[in-house]
Amino acid sequence: MTDRRRVERVNGVLREEISGLIASQLNDPRLRGIISITRVSATSDLRSARVYVSVMGSEEVRQQALSGIQSSASYLRRELRSRVSLRYVPFLTFVLDDAMLEANRLMRIIDDLGDATASPDPAASRQLKQT
């Protein structure tokens, strides 16, 4: 069995290399918007890896980008063979990562709450000053 620290190191290397390949090697017109690889989760035997992709844009842009990346999975795996020194280059499965969208939604909620408490009703503030 593979050491867990080694799997984590391989995850980091794969994330960096796949990010670089997507940015510099893929010319698919479906890859619009801001695309980033948020994390990679390889199995303990390093035979397969799930790659979490964050795409900023509408749902249509996100789905198109995911299908564009998925269609180039075999190309990315082939390119990884020459870039990483592993006995087996893992099979790649790409998944949309909603963590960035969820964080953005939570930040908007927090900002809205801050705006509501920062600008209270003017009549209420006058009553507070009088007491």
C-alpha cells in the first residue's frame, strides 16, 4: 500500500501539472471563463484520480468547460506521462467543484447582512439619539 503522505504529494503534483496543461496546451473553444483545478484526489494505489474543476461563469459555461476538459482527458493523461515520474499515470475523472460558488454565495449573504445592520432606519436612529 502507498504511504498517505506520498498520495498527498502526488495529488499536489498532478494538480499543478494539469493546471499548467489546461492553461497552455488546450485550445478547445468550450473552455471559456476562469478555469482552475481546486484539488486532486488520487486513490491509494494511484491508478485513478478525481480532478475537481472550478469554472466561473453561468451554468451553461460550466457544463461546456467540463465537457471540453473531459473530452481531452486521454490527451492530458498522455502528456502527464512525460511530466511526472510515476509507474502508472492515473486515469483522470473530472468533476465540477462548487466550493467557489458556494463561498461566493455565502460572502454575498454576509455582505447583505452587513449592509442591513450598517444602515438602519433613519427614524430608529433618531429615537436612539433622543434617549
